[in-house]
Amino acid sequence: MKAFNIKIGYGDNEVTLTILPTEEGYYKVIYYGGILGAVRQDKQLENWEQVPDEEVIAGDLPLYKHDLTADRLDVVLDENTVHRIGEEILGEHHG
């Protein structure tokens, strides 16, 4: 399973995220070299949800550290962001 990049609108900006599919059936969301979190599709509801952090196997990557002083957007995985990421993942796999 190969990693791929997606772009999502975030506020007035656009953010590039790296998506890493896992054998566990979820997708790690990588931002600036750290794991921002993970998303998966709820097959019954046909909807996307955030994977609880304790279920995410980090592997070789560190968890993303929020840094409000850094010169980048502080991306948060809220419900809207998770949905947009899911739509982009579907577009990558079915487009």
C-alpha cells in the first residue's frame, strides 16, 4: 500500500497531507512529518470517522506536535476535515 498526497481546503488556504493506507483498514494522515491522526470509512454509515488515537499504530513516525508559532497552518482533525480527507481518499482510489 503506497502513500499518496491529497490537498484539502482548510479555511482560506489549501493544505497538502500525505495519506498512508494501513493493513488495519484505516488511513494515517501525515502532516509535516508527523501523524496528525487517522481516518477510516464506516461501511454501514458510508461516512468517514476519525480513528481514536489509542488505536493508531504509529510505527516509525512521531505523532504530530501542534506548534502555533510555526510557519504553517495548525490543522485539526475535526468532523469537517475528516469528511474532506475521506472524499479526497475516495477520489484517489476511484478517480
